[in-house]
Amino acid sequence: MSTLDKYGRSDRFTQNSRVYFLAFMAYWGIVLFGYDTGIAGGIVSQPGFKNAFGFGSTSAADKHKSTVISSNVVSVLQAGAFFGALGSAPLSAAIGRRWSLVIWTLLFSVGAAIQTAAGPGQLSYIYAGRVVAGVGVGAISAVAPAYVSECSPKQVRGRITGLFQIMVAIGVMISYFLNLGVSLHIKEGPRIWRIGFGFQLVPAGIMCIGLLFVKESPRWLASKGRAAEALANLAYLRKLHPEHEEVRLEFAEIEASIEEERAARTGLGYREAFLGKGNWPRFLIAFVMFLFQQWSGQNSVSYYAPQIFTAIGYSGTTNSLLASGIYGIVKVVATTIFVFFFIERFGRKVSLSVSALGMGILFFIVGAILITHPTTAGASVGSPQRAMAAMLYIYVCFYSFGWGPTPWIYVSDIFPTRTRHYGLAFASATQWLFNFVVSKVTPTLEADLVAKLFFMFATINIGGMFVFSLLLPETKGRSLEEMDIIFGSITAEERRTHIADAQKVIDHELINHDQGSNMSDHPEKV
């Protein structure tokens, strides 16, 4: 049963509807993230694309060229995204989360337009456009989670921040079915890639327009000394009066945290941000978490789903794309169920550990079936192939119940306001760096290892990710300001003292404001 404040507002969806709307608008850029990761692999696998770019024959040379071009088209976006994520921090810190997202979305749109303009044989246009779009989407992937996390109340922050992975999954699913539709109705010509690449402009346009109707992060405003605007935005997002006790207490925590950070890290630079007291463990956790996420096997399956399903026996472009589309649907549904119903119930540690264990077991099963029932080109889909496909669908459920959404939620939780843009930029850059490595080597690994590829990922899931999950501190239900206590930047007693001091300052300012208002309402008679 939900509780009501003195204004009669529920603490559930209705009261936080403005934060959900903000997250929905900011995360259209994350739809781009997911869409871009899924669209390229499907486009380059289509015979019409191969013919248009000169590697459509079945010769050994063309098969090798297909593998190289496929890995290049997919991976150059990740290379650009790595630099975009790293470069996002200074702009986000200088002009705010909202307007920096607008700028990066416009840059992404330029890259999407370049890709769409490519003609037959013009791979250079696709490569250049993917790099430019990658810079944009990489920066968006760093700024958007920080923006949403800073605007979300702690009671539902995991759920709202977890919308990130839902939007990724939706983007991937759209890319799969768009590729399927193109493969069924368009066999030759530039529309094979122009439709897929051009569609990127739709979510980019929605995001740009939507960002004009949301508020800037209260925590960022407070860090810039714009306290009145920060308090007003916080009250607006909570749908409460600025003088409401909950708003004043939350704002006091924000102010206390910012003052502590200013005192401890005056003239913050990269060295202090990464190595300051209580900071380096957070950066280490972010690095290891996204290293494992990228090597969990999910991105290899996601980027090259048509090729992976072909490898386990779903031969033919239509069959492999349809199996990929079903994979995308399962991922969206599983992620949505987890984010809305389980993330705040189970917490971060349990979600990550169960997810890793389940993924590893299922990959071992797929690898074992593939060894005992090897596939042959042109053979019909039988029970072993259906069993392997089912295992991959269950696998993505386990991924969506932990290592899909939770790393983004966790790293959004743990960094303080002053270093959050550094932390999220570093985490996102790590994600894109290993994203690039995985997407670049997967076609070669899939061709050379086959069943052993699944055994490799299974070992990483259980031997690395499961053990790592057990060592993490839990952040469920803790405010962003409490993370400094968890990671040793400050003691709980010092934090209580600072909050009390900040509360006194706010009360004093409100009393002065009320007295000033009364005097203006009752001017002295002469």
C-alpha cells in the first residue's frame, strides 16, 4: 500500500510521473544505443548489401571479406563511442546535463545522415558516419544515466534508472524487425541500408524535441551555486511545494554533499577525481563491471544474432532474422518485468549474482548441444536447434534480470555529484572500449571456435562475474549522498552534522524569505 504525504499525493508512479517523463525523453538516446548495436549486423548479412559492395559471391576470398567488413561496420561505431564517452564529461560539467544531451544528439544526427547518404560501394561514407554517430551516442550513454539518476528519488531510483536497459532492448528489437522487414520486401538496391540507417533520425528527433520540455538536474544546478533554481526544479520533479519537509531534507542532503566535495576537492582535476578519498574503489568497480558485462556473451549474440542463429542451425536470412527478432522481444519483455517489479525488491547484489550463474549454465548447455549435435549447412531446423535457440532465449532472460540493466543502475548510484560526470564518462568509455573489442573479434571467434565460444562465455559468467557480484556493496534504497559513507569518503557522524548545518541554513533562508514577503504584502503606512 502506498503512503500519502500531507498533500494527499501517492509516493508511487503518480507523484514521480515527471521524473518518469524526464527519463523517457533522455533515454530516447539510449534507444539509439540499442538500435545501432543491432542494425548494422543485420544489414551487412543481407545478400543485397553484399552484392552492392562487391563481396556477394561464395568464394573463400569474399567470405573472408564479408567477415572483415561486417566486423568493421559494427565496431567503428563503438570506437567513436569510446571517445564520445570520454569527451562528454567537460561539456556536461560546464553547461549541464540537459543541453549537453541536445548537442550530442545533433552530432549523432549528422552521423546518421552521412550513413544514409552512402551509395553502392561507398563504404567510406558508412564508416565515417558510424564514427561520427558513435561519438554522439557514446556521449549520450554517459550523460543520460547521470542526468536521470540525479533527478530520481532514492525510493524508485533503481527502477527509473533501469529504464536505460529497457530502451536499449527496445532499440535492439526494432533493429531486428526492421532488418527482417527489409529482407522480406527489398532484395536489391540502396534502400537495403538507407532505410535502416535513416531510421536512426526518428528517435534522435524525438529526443531533441522532448529535452526542450524537461528540467535541468537539481544536483548540477546546486553544484553551480544556483540554489534557488535547484530547489524549484527539485520541488517540481517531486510534485511538492518547495517548503515541503521532504523537499527541504533532500535538498539539505544535496547541499551538504556538495559542500563536503568542495571542501575536500577544490580545483578538482582528473587525478583527484580518480584517486581522491573514496573515489578509486568506485572507478575500479565501474571498470570491472563493464569489462565483465561486455564479455558476458550478450553483445556477441546481440550484434551478430543472425550469424549466431545461422551457426546453431537456423540457415537462410529470413529464418535467422526471425529468430533474432524473437530474441529481441524476449529481451524487452524480460528487462521490463525485472526493472518494474524486481530491481527494488531483490537489490543489486542478488540480481547480479543470480544472473551470472544462470547465464553461465545456459551457455554450457548450448555449447554441449552444439558439440553433440553439430549443424550442417542447408539442413532443416530440428529439435537440437530449437533447444539451443530456447536456451539462448532463456539466457537473455537471465541477462535482463541482472547484468543487462543493473551495471548502469549501480554505477549511476555510486558516484557523488562532483565526480559523477567523470565516473559515468569513465564507465561508459570502458563499456564502449570493450564493446568495440568484442564486436571486432566476434565474427572471427564465431567462425573459428563455434561451440568453444559458448564455453568461453560460460566460464567468464561463472568464474568471473558470479564471484565479482558477491564482493560488491549493496546500494539498494540508499541515497546518492549516502554513497560517500559506504565508500569511506566521510563518516556517518560527519554527514549527519553537515546535513543539520545545511538544514539550519535553509530554514534561515526560508524565514528571511517569508519575512520579506510579509513586509512587501503590508507596506508601511506614511
